[in-house]
Amino acid sequence: MGPDPTSEGGPRRRALITGASAGIGEAFARRLARDAYDLVLVARRKERLEVLAHELSERHGGRAEVQTADLATPEGLAAVAAGVAESPPDLVVNNAGFGTVGPLAQQDPEREAREILLNVLAVHQLTRAALPGMLARGRGAIINVSSLAGEMAAPYSATYAATKAFVTRLSEALHEEVKESGVRVQALLPGFTRTEFQQEAGVDVDSVPRLAWMEPEQVVEASLQALERGDALCIPGAGNKLLGMLQALAPRWMGRRLIGSMQKRRLVE
């Protein structure tokens, strides 16, 4: 996938992954290490990153660098963005993010602000930091992890859905801007994926049909295949693709009422 495979004796490709300590980010790290990438692993949880970095280096022989940072803070974001701008990786995976569930009026304002900083500003700034160097050398790729939730207004997940709508639209626009340059930008829109995200967001996983779930490794595989094709959007899984089509066809009022009703019922239960 991505740039041409590393030739024997040639320079190894390098990927930076945010939110690499678990879930989709960890799955990207494992897959890219297997594909002969050197890695820069970014997250807040230093111990998890160090364990993962050591394992991947031992198993695949590449370099795995740990960069502990809270991307929802100006200091953490600036430090990572400076490194990306100085030495742009071949691939940036903007995966770090979280969601909140419940009526907006009852949410912690500080947590909501962190959600916007991490899901929106960090993605924007790291994308902006990577692009000039990638464009100058005529190659590179950026995968911004969005969500199907961003395709329609989502009452009781209003902030999360809004942040992911931003990520998708930004990525689509940049894809069009740079598509003739050799640089690729992809918005990855997973649906329900078995990660720690649901627990942190307070989602009742038992209320979601089993067939709706995907594993992180399946999401990563779909993303990298779509990147190879040069697709601007990747919706992994046949069920999610169908849902995405229905979201696009449904009247906006119908979509938000349906999602609001489902979310409210889950909160009550």
C-alpha cells in the first residue's frame, strides 16, 4: 500500500500514528510495522507505547519511536506538529480522538472543549504540518480517522458527530487540492469498531447488534486498500457502506430524528 515498497537495502518508510496505544491506532501500528515501516507512536500513555514499540521492533526489526504527548494541549500539539513539519513522515495517521454521549447541556464543558481540540484542531494542525514537506518531495499520504457518525447530525452525540463532520470535509477538500501532486489524503469512516472508545464514551455495547461490529484490523485493512486505490473516502465493511448510502439518501430531518430516538432510548436503558 501507499508509497512503493521498500527495496532491499533502500531507505525504510516512516509513519506517524496518533492515538497509537490502543484500538485502531494500535492496529495501524502493527500492520505498518509488518509492512516494513519505521514508526513514530504518539499517545498519552507512555507505558503502553513503550511496550508496543518494543514488541514491534523485536518482531519486525524496524524502529519504533515513542512520543508521549497530550494533543488536546497547546504544548503537546505544538511539539508533535514541529516534528512532523521538520521531518514529514511518508504516512501520517491522525487517529487520536474520543467521544461524549448525552445531552449537550449536561456535558462537562472542559471535556467537551478537549474533545473539540483533539478531534478537530489536532487533526487540522498535524495535517497542515505534514503537507508542505510531502508536496515538496511529491509523495506521502495522510489518513484522517473520521466516523460514520459525522455523516448526519447525531442528537446526544452532538459534539462528537460535529467534530467528525469537520474531519471528513477537511480531508475530502484536501484530497482534491493535492491529488495531482503525488500526495494522498483519505478520510476513514468506520462504524462500530471493537475498541476502548465505547467504554470511554459511555456507549452500551450490548445495545448494538453483533453484526454491526468490526475489528480494528479489518478497518485498517480496508483503509490501506482504499489508500492504494487513491480513494478520498473509505467506509469499511459492507454493512457500513449500506448505512452510508442510506444516510446520504435520507432527508436530514428523518436522519436526525431516527438517530436521536435511538440514542435517547439507549440512554434511558
